Amino acid sequence: MASAARGQPPWSLFQFLRSRPHLDDVLAEAIRLHLICIDTCAPRPNGTVDAAGKSFFVPFSYVHYEIADSTQLKKLLGPGAHAIVRLSSANSSVRGALIAASSYPPIMTGLDVDAVQAGEAYSLSVSPAATLMGANNLTILYGDEDLKAGSSVIGDESHLRMFRWDETEKSWTYVGGFVDTIRNEVTSSITDPGTYALFTTTSAEGVEEKPVGTLPYRFELSQNYPNPFNPTTVIRYQVAAACEVRLGVFDLLGREVAVLVSERKAPGSYEATLDVSGLSSGIYFYRMTAGYFTQTRKMAVIK
């Protein structure tokens, strides 16, 4: 397991508090010394500034990993385990990783006018600084309360997608991702370190165009058809890279009642037929797991 250090970060927070005239000098000095200490052994969080050059990502907590072996990159947990970074072993040159979290309200440039943020924003940094290699994923968890204002629902979790802050354009850019409404998480492939966050978007569907070619460019689990159904339905799914694939069916109690796929699959598009002759009417869930990718969908059996 990678060596991890946790704490309250000094970087942007130090600059933020330092501008406050009532800040106690002793506290300011303590933060400054913490900055010096951390700076000697950890990558810094990515700078996130708006068009006016002011930082809006204020990290309130962080986890720093010292990487001695590339196998440690398989699963790096962010603060509170509310973010999960999975890096390919192809990033063998990485010797340090830092995941910082911020609940400080971000600016909304580049988003829909009615966009709602869910979960915290996260900054991923690696040392030495480099573009990520291979297949990498980031999962951000959120709470149902993030999409509510009192008793009113202000955002649809099925429309949550991941965005990355573009330092050049000074704007959030669409990354995409897959929403698991059972686990309350969004997972997306990432190609670079940076600052990521979840926002609702009314243009989630059709934003990404599938490249021309016979092989899928991403993992995907489609909605079964027909739905509702009895006694059979077809589930289509895509595999972007050769890996072990499992497709299971679960009841409302979380019990696995059927396994449709459990084998290694080559890249391609597939379909599986589910026969529920032995199951009773009701709501069921089917979940696809392929490498680091997981997606769950709901279906209804009516007899």
C-alpha cells in the first residue's frame, strides 16, 4: 500500500487566510511552517484561478502518497475516501501523488446556467509533473442532499457529469462519466492531473461523439430493452479494452440473483439476454464491472 499522509493543506488556504486582517500571527506562522514541510516531499495542488487571476480552489484537506511501486497506483483514496483515483501502471515514473479536496464554492464559468454542484471539488497532482499514461479513472462521491435546497430538489443526479477546470480557457470543460445512482458516485476516464468536480448538465446526452471505427472507445452499459419486460430482455454493453467483465442482476435487497457474464472479454460491443422466468415481479438492478469501470441500471419485471 502507498504511504499516505493526511492533513489540512497550507497552499491556497494559507494565501486565503493570510489576506484576512484578523488572522492570528501564530496561526499564520504555523500554516507557513506546514507549507515549508509539505513542500519538500509532496507535489503541490494544481493552481485553479479565474479570469481575474484569483484562486477559487481552497483545499481544506488532502492526502499525499509516496509511491515506491507502480502497483500502488491502482487505488488512491482522496480525503474521507470521497474520491478514488485509479492510475495505470504505465505511470511508473510517478513517485508522489496528492489529492486535495475543497468545499469552497467554485465559479460556474463554462457550465449551464442552472448547473448544480454535487460533492466536493478535487485537485489531483503527481510528482514529477507529467501527463498521465494508459487508462486512468477518477471517481467522485456525492450525497443526495447536495442536490436539494431544504425539501426542494434542485438537481437531477442522472444528469451529473464530471468537469475539469481548463487553466487556459479559465472555464470548466466537459469530461463526462458514468453515474451510479445506487452508490452515489460518478466515474470518468481522465488523461491529465488537474481540478475536477461534478455538476448537473442539461446537455449530458450527445455531448461526446463516438469516434468512427468498429471498436468502442469507452466502456458503457446500455438500458435493457424492452423495459418493463416479461420474460426476456436484452442488455447491450461495450468493452473498450481487454479485461475481466462481470454482469450481474440484483434484487432490491442487494442479493445477486443472476450472473449473465463472468469472463475476460476483448474490446467490442456485446449483448446478453436475461430470462426472468424464475423471478417474481418487481424492480431489479443490473451491474457491469469491467476493470475499474462500474455502472448500474434499473429494470422492471412485470408478470
